[in-house]
Amino acid sequence: MTAVEMQLSSMLLQEHYGEIVERVGSFLIRTGAQPLRVIVSETGTSTHQVKKALCVLIQHGLVTYHMHKRGFVEYSAQSDRCLRILRFPRYIYTAKTLYGDTGELIVEELLLNGKMTLTATVKKVADRLTETMEDGKSMEYSEVLATFSQLADTHFVQRCPTVDGGGAPSTEGRPPPAPTLVTNEKEMYIVPRVTLIGKGKRRRSSDDDEGASQSKRAKRDPGAENGQDDGIYWQINTVRFHQHFRDQAIISAVSNKMDQTSSEIVRTMLRMSEITTSSNAAFTQPLSSNEIFRALPAGYNISKQVLDQYLTLLADDPLEFVGRSGDSGGGMFVINLHKAVATLATSNLESIVQERFGSRCARIFRLLLRKRHLEQKQVEDFAMIPAKEAKEMLYKMLSVNLVTLQEIPKTPDHAPSRTFYLYAVNPLAAARMLLQRCYKTVANLIERRQFETKENKRLLEKSQRIEAIIASMQATGAEESQLQEIEEMITAPERQQLENLKRNVNKLDASEIQVDETIFILESYIDSTKAAKPS
């Protein structure tokens, strides 16, 4: 892990879990697997606090443990998962888009708590939804359970590994120092049968009403007392979310290059293959033209002949997102996932070059991508750029490692007059370099947001106090004049300062999400090249 990634991971851990968890997590990221006593001594933290920090990190899947051959337990950080904290807002927004407010809150609760049982998640989400409803209305447990089942069916949530009950005890009959976790692949997405009857409750009810409602619920809901799903914990399946992000990027690219109908055909093919295709597969499952036609949404009234024409156009397109794999069933078609991700990453590289160095540099960059290797004179001729400008642009991109220079001598003496100097672009190396810059950009954005908040801390605390006073007075039925008097405690300049702070923080948050979209494309491209390499 690079220094920039370590810095970003530490900032994310501190922002979401606090200083002590960040200290322990950062130490494990820097040093690798370590036993408890070393973590305690090196971080200067008490044993009790280190244990609590490790519990938090393990609960959220950021740290794993394993038995050392000498008999003690070692803890190691999952650095990639630490960086995924940055993507939490996208996970939540995706769940809201696909499954509404209920899906959004289910994913949010699982991300906040790391792991939760089905019954605890359903009750917590039902209570939160009931709080937002009108008086007299409440959320049924069964509705939340149905949405949770949909998330499990589409693999957006999955079961956590369970403790292996058959682990061998030590020679003295004591249990092993650390439990062994096992994953049952067959039951990973199976929702246990639980009986949940009842509705969400509001926090505003009095203690007596709350106690009565809890006793009634215990009678109606045997799952609350009997623990029907004890020991079965659920977590977010980030791999499935990343697969959805990749599919959406491919659909958007096809829509921009061709038209809406083409993108809908590609969307249908991806939807048919989303469960059956592994996340690192190079191609989707082959689908026949007839299967695609039957799976198209009902609103798309296109004939089979028109569909075949669109599929032929997609298969013949230079993008090569869609490919042929046979002629049976009206023709078999697949989506070339690795090729699509590589094309998206290359487009991002071209866009970055154009924004940073201008359109002429972008023209040279695209030329080198297509021609692979060119001499300086060839670059000048093909790009139709004067020699002095072309030389200056090539050296400018060479200085930031976007372009490489290779010497090919004609003779053993390496004389410059008898040597070819070939310029080229290594997309993988450029993607790695720009990925590190993106990580640094996100770290800078977080630092700036924290600075803005710290500088206006006093004003923010004052605003929160006044909002709390107004809320309590509204609950007791205060008059409008009294509320107006309280609101005037914040002066006009202070209100303007708060508006500026809110606008700046929103811009920084939006920038983080936009940079993360680029990070995701570059990471997917780098991972796909690893998967494509023969083992």
C-alpha cells in the first residue's frame, strides 16, 4: 500500500470511527499482521482500548485475525476495505434508487453497524420509517422483510461467515484462542424463515406506552424472544455493488455512443447475467437473440427483426462492448466486460490529458494509444502539429509519466544518430499513476472540509443550539413571535457565513463522490488486467 493510500485510509478511519480506532487501524495498515501485545506497546494505548478498537474494526470487516503457528492470534488490516469507506454514500444511494427508502435504510444500517441480524435490521428500519410517517401511520415489519429478501435475492446483502462449531479444542480441553469462521456458499443469500408480526414504534411515546407496546410486541412477535435467527448475521456485499456500478458505466457509455434503445438492450443483457456471471469474469453468459427479445421491458415495442439489427450493429461497433459467441437460437451474444472497462479507463485518461494539457496533447495521446509506437517525426505528421509544438507537448507528457520513451539502437555503440526513439503510452502504468493522484485529491478534499468545519466550529455549535431550542419550543406549542425572537439570535452576517459554509461543504462532498467515480473505473481496469493474466 502506498503512502498516499495509507494517509487516506487513516483519515477515513478517524472521520468515521474516532482517534483510537484510527491509531490501531493505521498501525496495522503500516506494519501488517501483529499480535495484541505488539499493538498495545507500539501504539501507546491501553489493552482495554486496543481490544475495543479491534472489536470495532473486526465488526466492520476492516481487520481479520488468524492463528499463528506458535499459538497466538495475529490481527491484519484489510486496507482495500478501509478505502471503500469512501464509497458508502454511493452504496446507500444505489439501494435507494433500486429499492426505495426501505432499501436505503437497510443498507445504511448495515454499513453503520457492520453486521446485524435480520430481525434487528428489520425492527430498526421499521422504527426509523415510522418516525418519518404521519401520526397514526406506521411501517409493517413484513414490508421491510420483503425488501430485505429482495436485496438478498439480488446478492446486494449476504450472510457473514459463521463460527465453526466443529473446531478442535486445545489439548487441555479449553476452547481455541480464536474461533474459526467458515462460509457456507450455498446458504450465503438464503433469508432464514422468521416470524415478524408487528409495526415500527415512535420514540416520542411515553415510558409507560413504550413499555406496554414492548410487552404487546413480545407477545405478538415470538422472534423477539426466541431469537429465530440468532448467530446469523448479514453484511453488505460490496462486490455486487461494484458490479452494478460497472454495469451502469457500460450502459451510460453505450447510450452516449449510440442511442437509448442500444443501451436498453445492453442493460437487459447485463440484468440477465448479473447473478450468473462472477465479478471477475471477462464475458457475460452467452445469450441468444430470442432470450434477449423475451427479456426486454414491456414498454419497448421493438420487433425481433429490429432487435437483430441492433445486436449486429453493437457486435460490429469498434467499441467491441458486445461480441458474438455462436449462431444458435438466432445468434449468441456476450458483453466483453474487460474490454468495456479498459475502454472506459482509456476515455478517462484521455479526458484528464485534455483537461490538463489541452486538446492538442489529447490528440497526440489518442494517436499514441492507437498506433502503439511512433517516432517524433511520425507524431508530427500524423497529428498535423508543428515540430516545435509536438516536441514540447511530448516532453511535457513524458515529464509526468503519461508517455514513455524507448530507445532502440541500430548498432551496439548506442550512437544517437543510429538509434530509434519511440514514444508510446502504457495505459496500465498511466492508470496506476493517475489512481494515486486521485487518492491524493480525495485526501486534500477531506482535509479542506475538516478545515472549513473547524474554522466555523463556534458558529456551527451556536446554530445547533438555537435549532434545538426552536424544536423544543415548537413541541410545546410556542407562539410564532417567540420562535422569531429565537431565530434572530443569529445575525445576518452569521447566517450568510453559515450559507457559505454549507455551500462549500456540499461542493467538497460532491467532489469526493465525483473523484471516487474515476477511482472506481481505474481500479476496475487495473483489477481486470490482473484477472486476465494467466496464473
